[in-house]
Amino acid sequence: MERAIKLKVRKELDGREQFNVIKLKGSLISKGYTEIIHILDQDENYHINSFATSAESRNEVKDFIADFISSQNLADAVTVFK
């Protein structure tokens, strides 16, 4: 069964943050965690990026995202919904 993972992404990003958010989403797709990422407006400050992944890989995906956010200093730009 697939489970959705949601990311809250700030709309106003500098060039480095924007590049790294795109890199994160590309990595999620290229690693086979998902095939498509949906983007919705939450409000005037944030987008919600959501994607489905298998229940078996959910924790691995969340760990990958947390490590990526930490290593690229994106904590102020991207958060994972619980």
C-alpha cells in the first residue's frame, strides 16, 4: 500500500535554496521513491509538495529527506509534515 509524504516548502527561496529543493525532488524521483510530485498552494508563504511512496520505504524516504535537508541547510525552507 502506498503512503503519501508531504513537504512544506517556503515560496520565497534564494537561488541556492531553490536549486537544492529542485535537487531534492529530482533525487526522490531518480532513486525510485516516487514517480511524480504534486505541488499545491498552502497559503501566500508556502507550497505543499506531496508524493506517494511504498509503505515499506516510507521510513527510508523520510530519513533521506531529513539528511538532505540537514546537509544542504534547508531547515528554514523545507519541513516534512508528520
